[in-house]
Amino acid sequence: MFGECHAHIIMDGKNYKAAVGLHRDGVADGPIREHFAAWQQADVTFVRDGGDARGVSARAREIAPEYGIDYRTPLFAIHKKGHYGGIVGLAFNGREEYRELVRRAKREGADFIKIMVSGLMEFDRYGVLTEEGLSAEEIREMIETAHDMGMKVMAHCNGDGPARAAIRAGLDTLEHGDYLERDTLDMLAESRTIWVPTLAPTGNLLGCGRYPDEQVEQILRRQMKCVRYVFDRGGRLGLGSDAGAYLVPHGQGLLDEYALMKQAVGPERVPELNERLRESESWIKKEMKRG
Ligand SMILES: [Zn+2]
């Protein structure tokens, strides 16, 4: 099986508040082991996490070898105070605090830096994000600062403006990337940025009743079209399911993601897709690792 390039071991695909709450009085190994067992069952031997604020992914990295899993983590994700990201990381207020968090991540052994630069999808309203995201200038500076310190960058990034700024700044991996426009998709396809479009969190909502299916379907269809567009133009794609997100179980989530990805590019091009996904995974394995 392919590696899981976008997971949240702190979450369980059901109820993130309850899942995070299990680690309230210190990291609990039980749920971590449960999730590793699920990956082992699905024959997943590589996992890249998005980090968390409670040291869960740091502990997971210690346990991972027992399950034959090569597990990478940014330790915590970094977000700007007052913006989205509190559930997975630490906040900064101003340039100096950001630099300090990057230094800290590096010092504590992060495999890469994870930044949050945009909002989330509103699944009940096609085309709408929970917030606009950071400015192009802020995004550029965040990526360049991490690169200057020798760290690769994974960015949670939705919306056209933030994505354009991030790709231009030489972002390493773009996560989600919903609602990109044609020019940005062209730029993405020509860039070295690996796109991890995380189709499963949207796809798995279909029929669940939490959101109107016609909105969810529009979101999914648009993203799959964009994946196809970038694939056709030779862009770099990565396989990551956002496992741990609502209705995306560890292990099974990656199979769901792969099924949607194959559907997006068309059955006749699966061999080429496989090759492209393997290439991206090898790059991530080689480059997004603590020094
Ligand atoms: Zn995520």
C-alpha cells in the first residue's frame, strides 16, 4: 500500500473533541496504538502526521517502529493567533514569535514545519471557507523563514489567494487546496510543490446526513476536476487522506482517498498515477525528516 501523507493520530474519525480529550491528563498510548494497528492492518508502513498541541504525535513517533511504521511529525502545527489551527498546534503573534516556534520545533526534533494559512471548508455551503486566510506577504515570509532554517514546509491551505502565495514562495507540500482557480492550478502543475488534495474527508460525508449532499457533492466534484487538471499537466500529487478527520478512519481512509484519486484521473491512467504518487512519497520520505 501507499504511505499515508496526511494524518492526525490525535483524532479518531468520529469525534475530535472526545478523541483529543483522551490525552487531557497526559498522552495516552492506548488510542495511539489502536490507530497504528489500523494502519498495520491496511499494510501502511509510512505515515506523515500534521502535529498537535499535546505531544501525542511526538509520543507516536517513539512507538511507531513497534508497528513497522516510519512515522513523521512536525510535533505541532503553527497558526497565527485568532486564526484557524488551535486544535492541532500553537499560535504566534508577530514575526518574532513565529521564528521562535520554528526554532523550537527544530530544536525538539520536528521532521518538518506544518503551518496553517487558511480556513476550513464550510461543507454545507459550496464555495465558502470559514475565513479568508493570511495575507500573501505573511505566507511568503512564513515559508521562507522555515526554509532559511533548513526545514521543509507542509501547509494547510485552502482558497486561491493563499495557495498562489504559498506556491510562489516555494512551498513543499500543499494540503487540501480546495477552490483553486485555473491560473493557480497551472502554476501548481509547473511548480515543484506536491499537492495532497485530501478528497476523502469530503467524499466520506456523502450520504451521512450531517450536510446537504448536493453541496458536498459539488465540492467533491470540483476538487476532483482540479486534481485531473493538475495531473494532466504533469503536476506532483501526493496521497493523504486527512485520516482522523470526521468519517476518515486511520487505515481505511487511505484506501478511500486512493479510490477517489483513481476516479479523478480515470481508470486508464492509474499506472501513471501510481508512479506519480510513489515519486511524491519518496520525495517526502527523503526530505521531510529531521536532520
Ligand atoms: Zn489535516
